[in-house]
Amino acid sequence: MHFGPHLLLAALEGLVTSAVLALTALGLSLVFGVMRVVNVAHGEFFMLGAVLAWAISTAISGHPALGFLAALVLAPLIVGAIALVAERLVLRRLNYNPEATIVATIGMLYIIQQLALTFYGPEARPVEPPFSYRILLPWFGYSGYKLSIIAASALLLVATWLVLTHTKIGLVMRATQYDSETAQAFGIPVDRVYAGVFALGAMLAAVAAVLIVPISQAHYLMGQDPLLLSFIVVIIGGLGSLRGTLVAAVLIGLSDGIISVFFSPTLAKIIATLLVAMVLVFRPQGLFGTASR
Amino acid sequence: MADKNGFFDLSKTNLTRRTALKGLAAGAGLAVAPGFVRYSQAQSSAPIKIGFQSHRTGIGAAYGRWYEKTTAAAIKAINDAGGINGRPVEVIIEDDGTDPGRGAEVVGKFATQHKTDIVFGTLFSHVVIGSAPAAGEAKMPYFVVSEGHHVASTKLNRYVFQPGITDVKSQIQSMAPWIAANAGKKVTQIFPDFAFGYDHRDYLPPALKAQGAEVIAQIAIPPTESSFTKYFPQIPAETEVIYHVMVGPAVLTFVKELGEFYGSNRPQLFGFIDSLEATDINSPGLEFLDGSHFWEGSPRYAQPDDSAAQKAYRAAVGIDDNGAAVGDPKDVSTAAHMFGCWETLYVVKKAMEDAGYKGPEDRAKLVEATEALTEFAEGPEHPQGPKTFNGKIHQCFGIQNISKVEGGRLNVVHKTKIEDGLYEPEGDYTTQPL
């Protein structure tokens, strides 16, 4: 294949990765930014989203788009509810202590993963895409659905940004992130904000998973990759910075796509990890993060 | 899984410690148990214990589940017929997480804690290779159902056997003439980037060359990869046949993305069914596979010429004519491989009877009795077909099936002969000390 089409394919693949990664990492970043909780179980909420998408779309007969749309709405809601329960039962009782919550979310990771293995099983199960239009380029074919993931993800990111910057809920969240004690003093129910943010973070991961599951089946171990990549993105972009997360996701996604097409996927992972090390050494707060107060 | 550096893999330290504690507690419990000595004296009537190293979790989990079902069915059949040497057979299952490190631990656990008579059942080649030294060290007969060439290469040790499924080198050699004659001469290989894939990488080119065909590109893909389109530009345009063998949970994605990339204008496809094992070939997105060919160890779909033994085996394991679990058509089996569990257990039975096996002190005799076996006749104990066994390289050789995807099922279009897959032994395990 010639250089031009080769690069185009690499960029398309990279953009799909970026789109999903941006949503997942944004969830992780929000939870850390507002709650100062490093949620190691984030990848499992992603997995739950995919597994639920399979369950919902299989339960609904008729055109595949119906099942998929139902999954797109219901799966994140259910995952959000599960995250809410986890937050109430575990994180709140630990007073959101940073060290304790890391250990607790590791525990949640294993509990969710093993429950999925027990009730869903070890198989990778497919979800039918809502439409299967194949875009025929002169050099190769490309899935139309994959392109729609990029659009859907962009829409969701814009929506999240609007919520955070233009609504009262967003204002309250940002206030809590800026200084939770002062926010509490001003009558903001910090406790409820935490619960909401944790649920929202999990929902973002779940919605990313529902988008990706028609092109990569639901499997109980699928949460590990996104977790690692999300951490890379969040560290590079700066924990808690929405803009940084977005830029880093596009950067990592595109470089992953291009490097793995032209060289090898292993090299792409090596470079991403090296980048994390460089950022941690030279700019520990991340590219767009602000130094902690 | 991409966490190759182990940054987040806290399971390792966690579980090792737990396993170690369990082992300590169990060891202490055994030492002080008053009945311990008496039990070993009454061994002749105690069950024969088979340690089953199962891929219950990890990328091999779908195989592990069906290996367990097949094993349970075989053990039931053996016990119903009076067990081995008049003793019932008991299977003890430990999960190896499809991980070589844990595989070796599990073998150690069988040897020291469960004190099983043998260890059995491993599929994934990196787990076999990782566990074999532990089996050799414990002088524990280790019967694998892996299909990799590592046992027959004589690079492992005298305690490792593969008597129930043909190895990849032999499979490739017996099918290469068919590929060159029917599919095409210019072949691009796509294989997983670990031991099992390397068998394909190393043995296909010479086998095809002997038939006047050639491998023009080899593409290795990490077994935990979840997206594949990025590899496809490496497939040269002049490719006539794509030879694919993929494993792990993302196999369906692999085949689907291949379909999106090529559409109907594709080269011929020849795949190992590993690329779609435990996956319904009628899944959405797989339509483009119609007309392509697959290797199958044992056919997934019931064939018109199935023997009575094959039918009885399918009924005992509980798979229907489409190779799915009876009562759950979505639960597709790993039919092409799991027959090896059934057949291996009958080889173990035969060898234990030949050796007059009484207990772990007879393990060396069991090894020698297994090495003395030469052939297995087709029948209820070997429903996949007849096999020969080479005791020097601990490997059996059987027939292979080439199946075509037609009308939403796999129909066998060619069966190889045992002689097609025989090769010069690369060594001799029997010269190693016991």
C-alpha cells in the first residue's frame, strides 16, 4: 500500500482510539479532579458497560439499531447506579482517603471482574452494530460505524464540556474541585457532588464501551487496556484537566494508530509509556495540569 | 493485558501470597492429621487423582470451560466402566489464569499439596512451556492437550506428553499440499506473537516450499490485541491466500475487520479454526467467510459420515449437530481441540493399566508404559480417528480435517492421512534419565 492511503488508514484508526480513550479518560480525570480519588476500578466500569450492552441488545429483538440505542441509554445508567452504590458503600466510608481508596478500588476491580466472569462467562460476545455500512475507499474498505464512533464521542465530549461550564451542576462540581472545604462552607453538598461525580465518571467509561463494543466484543477482561491507557492520558494531560485529557487522548490515540501501523504496536506502547515517564520527570502536574495547592 | 510492564497487575503479588499461605496451612494440616498415614496405606482403593490445569480465566477461558466439560464427560464414562485398575478417577481442577507463571505454580501445587498422580489438560503453549520444568522437577507426568510443537520438539522433558492431539508441525505438513493445490501459491501468514504462532511461522514456509508455493509475508500480532485493521496494510497486494491463525477473546473482531478491509474482493482465506473457536460462524459480520476454508482437528458440525463413536462422543460431551451446547445454541464449543482431552484420558487409562500403576511411586513406570504405546485405534476411546504415537518424542499423529464454510456451517471437504503428517524426530526423550 502507498504512503498516502497507509497514513489515512493509520489516522482513522488513531482517531477511533482517541475518541473512545477521550471519553474513558475524561471519566477517570473527573473523578480524580473533583474527589482526589484514583479509581483503579475505572476499567471495570468500562467492561460493565460493554457486557450490559451485550445483555440489553440481545434482550431486544428486531432491528439491531433498536437494541444498540437501548444499550446506549440504559447501560450507562445501570453502570452509574452501580458506581453510586459502590461510592456509598465503600468510598464514603473511607472518607475518600487517597491511599485507602486506591486499595478499595483495586478490590472493586477484582470483585466486578470476577462477578462478570461468574455471571457473564469467559466468552467474548459480539454486539451487532446499529448499521453496517462499509465505506469503500479506492485503496481499502473502512467501517462506516467506526467513523460514527468519532462523531458520537465528539458530541458527548461537547455535551460534557457544556454541562461542566454552563450549568449549575457543573459550577458546583468545579467549586468542589477548586476547594472542597470552602465549597462546603458555602453550602454545597460536597458529599452528594462526590457521589454524582463518581457515577458520572463510571457512566462516561460505560458509554465509551457501548460505542466500541460493536467493533470489539464484550469480554470480562476488556477493562485492563482502557484503564492503562486512561492513566497514561490523564497523567500526560494533567489530572483533573478536561482540556489536557482531551489533547492527550488525541495525541496518544493518533500516535498509537500511526506508530502501530508503520512500525509495531509494541513500539507505540513503549513510546506512550516513555512519554509518561518524561512528563512525570519534567512536568509532574501534566501538560495542562496546575500544581497542587 | 497491555500492561506488559505489570504496573497494575497487583494480582501477581496478591495471589502468590494467598496461594503460599494456603499451601502452608494445608501442609501443616496434613502433617498433623492423624489419618494421614493410614490413608496412604489404603491407597489401592483410593481414587486415582488427576490434577487438571485449567484455563478457567485469562485469554484461554473459553477453551478451559469446554476442556472441563469434555474431561468431566470422559471421566464419567471411565468411572462408569469401572475406573482405572479398578479404582475410581477423581479430577482436581486448579485455574492457571492462562499464565505461564501461575501454570508452574499450579503444577507445584498438584505435586506437593494435592499429591495428584498426574497433571493434565493444558492448552496454551506458553503455559505448557512455562509449566513443563516444574513437572519435570517434581517428576510429575504431565499430559497436555496443546497442539503446539513444543512437546514433539523434545525441548521439554521426559515427563511431558501429548498423546491426544496432533502437533502443529504435523498439521501444517499434512495440509500444505492441499493449500498449494487448491487455495493459491502466494501466502501471507497472520499469527499470534507467541510460541503457538511461532510454530506456524517456522513450519509453514518449508512445508509450502516443498509444494512449490511460498510465504511472501509474515505478520505477528500480540495475542492480547483488540484491534487489527492497523496490521492489514502489511498484507502484500499480490497475496493469493491469507493464512490466519489467531487466538484469544478478540478473534471475532479479527475476522470481522478483515472482512471490512477487503469486502468481497478478498484473497482466498485459509484459517485455523482457532481464529473462530467458541465463536458462532453465523455471527453478524462474518458473512464474507462464506467459501473460505478452515483446519479443524475434529469437525464442529456433525458430518454425514460421522462414525458411531463420534456420535456417542458428541452426545456424552453434550454438543448438538452445530457444535453448540445442547439446549443453548449460542454456547459454541471448542470442538476442534477438546476431543484431545477425551482421548488423552483414555491414553492415560491404557498406560496406567499397562504399567500396573498403583500410586505416585509408580510414576516412572507410567512414563515408560506411555512411551511404549504405538497406536490408538479409532473407536469410542478415540472418536476423532486413528492415531499413531511416537514414544521417543511423546507425540501422537492423527488425521486433520479441512472444512469449507458453506450455507452457514462447516463441511469437511478434505481429510489428510496420518502418513502426510509424519516427520523425522528431532530428538529422543527416552534417553533422558527418569
